[in-house]
Amino acid sequence: MFYIMGSDQRIVRCARVSFAKDDTVDVERDKRLIKYLYQHKHASPFEHVIIAFKSSKEEFLDLLSLSIELPTFQVYYAGGYAWVNLRNLINAIERLPQRVIEFARERLPTTFAVIEGRDLEETDYSLDFAYLKTKVETSAGFVGLVDSLELGTAMDYHTFIVECPIFVARQWHRHRFGSYNEVSRRYVSYEPTFYIPPYIRRQATSNKQASTDEPVENSSLFVERIKEVVNQAVELYEEIIEHEGAKELARGVLPQFMMTRFYWTVPRISLDNFLTLRTHEHAQKEIRELALAIRDMVGYRGTDRMRL
Ligand SMILES: Cc1cc2nc3c(=O)[nH]c(=O)nc-3n(C[C@H](O)[C@H](O)[C@H](O)COP(=O)(O)OP(=O)(O)OC[C@H]3O[C@@H](n4cnc5c(N)ncnc54)[C@H](O)[C@@H]3O)c2cc1C
């Protein structure tokens, strides 16, 4: 019994988010992109494809022992299934059971043609039918559910697309048990967009990190000044670009209110940990709203399998 979340195209989407072109489809270019990613070891987009296969504990323990030779190899066991992402599968391809490789080859024809050095013109390309099942807007961005692989286990997976300010993404990316691919301002030069808070919340006195819902005095004046600073930063950014300055340096002037976008593929156990921490009243309002939207979309199963 086999399950897969993702396709050849999922890899391409997660790679193309770097240039904010994840919604474009061009099969011939997509195939060449997979080859490029594989050959240049730009491997993180392969992490968004997840395979689960029925396995005995003995077989799983044997697979787990692969990490003696390959310290980064990761495989998990839940609900009688072994769970592996495509990057791990590729790294351990000679040692994974043949039935798993055959299933993956069938479902990811272009990726396997690349791995096995076959002619890409002759190969099929598997498409991603599940782009954005639901999307929820919040005051500081949006979250969309791209895909799910749910077998009722701690290692069920979801892929989300998230748009939020840089400072929220910094908090989000601290959640390491999951995979990310994000838009890169080294590639894109379109005019950045910004989250402008509706008002300036007052610093909490009880918790040094937190805020209250109450606005500070002159809140609207500060909001206007934030807009001025953001506009000045964008002007300087565009001037540097117009003078052929490198995008990778020009982006340094853009404030943390700038919006970014990323794909996030996360196992249920890690997602529940995220929801515990980020829907809590101690979490910052902007990330809390996005976490609550995710909880509404896919539910919360608790973190009883995790001690710390
Ligand atoms: C309200 C709030 C305030 C915060 N303030 C700060 C701050 O001031 N400064 C700061 O640096 N961070 C801060 N953080 C971030 C926090 O320390 C965590 O990095 C973040 O919440 C991710 O949690 P995690 O490590 O449990 O998740 P993940 O990284 O997704 O890890 C999931 C789980 O895997 C296990 N795990 C992962 N990696 C390891 C490892 N290397 N060793 C052992 N177990 C591991 C743990 O069980 C962990 O819970 C804050 C977070 C919150 C919610």
C-alpha cells in the first residue's frame, strides 16, 4: 500500500516560488528545471513530495539504520507506514525497497528520468491537481492549503502556502521540523508590498514580549510615519535597481513590514506543536491570526506524543 503527496510539478512550484512564478506551467521548461535542481543540488523543493508505504517494524528499523552511513537520512514510522520525503528517498535510492522505488518512478516520471539519466523528451510529467484547496485572508497576509496526506497518524502531512510580513516569517521558520521554499528578493524586483498595521498596539507590561489591544497615544500619526518610512525605503530600493545595483544588496533597505511568500510542508506532529505555540495568547497577534486560520482549516489533534 502506497500513498504520495505531490508530483513532478509540486517540485517545480516550490522551486519557482523563489522567483514568484509558482503558478506558471510550461511542461518542457518544468522538466529542464527538475534536471537543473537535481544536478545543482538545489534539493529543498524535493522535500515537498512525501511518500508513505506500508512497512513492518523490522523493515523500518533496517531503513532507520541507514542513518549510520547517511547522517542526514530521515525516515519516520507511524500507523504501520514508513514516511519519507523525496529528498531522503533520492539520497537512499539504492537501499530503499524496490516496490517503493517502482511506485515513486510511476508517480514521478520526470524526476526519475532525471535521476536515471534518461531522455526527458520521451518522459511523462506528473501534474499537481491540488493547488490551493482553501485560502483564508487575515489582517497580515493569507494562508492557503495546497495539499494533504492524511492517514490519521502523527506523520500525516500538509502543504501550505503562506503570505506574511518578514518578521512573521522569521518566527515561522524557527519551526524546523518541516520544509520551506520562499520567494527570493535576489531574483524578483517587482515592487514589494507591505503590511501596514491598522494601529500601534501598546506594549504589554505583564509580558515583556507581548502587546495589548489598546492603541498608543498618537497611533494614527505613527502609522502615517511608518508609511512614509516604507515609501522612502521603496524609493531608494528602486533607485538602486535603476542604477543596475544588485537586487541582493538593494533589498537590504526594505523594512521588516515587507510581505514574503513561502511553501511549508509540515508533518502533523510538528504542525500541532506550531498550533500549540502560535495560537497561544503569548504569540504575536499577526502570526496568531494565521495559526488560527490553519487550525480552522485542518483541525488540531494535540501534542500528547511530544514531551518537549
Ligand atoms: C511565544 C514565543 C516566544 C518566543 N521567543 C523566542 C525568543 O525570544 N528567542 C528565540 O530564539 N526564539 C523564540 N521563540 C522560538 C522558540 O524558541 C522555538 O524556536 C519555536 O517556537 C519553534 O519550536 P520548536 O523548536 O518546538 O519547533 P520545531 O523546530 O519544529 O521542532 C519540533 C520538535 O522537534 C524536536 N526538535 C527539533 N529540533 C530539535 C533539536 N535540535 N534537539 C532536540 N529536539 C529537537 C522538539 O521536540 C521540537 O519541539 C519563541 C516562540 C514562541 C512561541
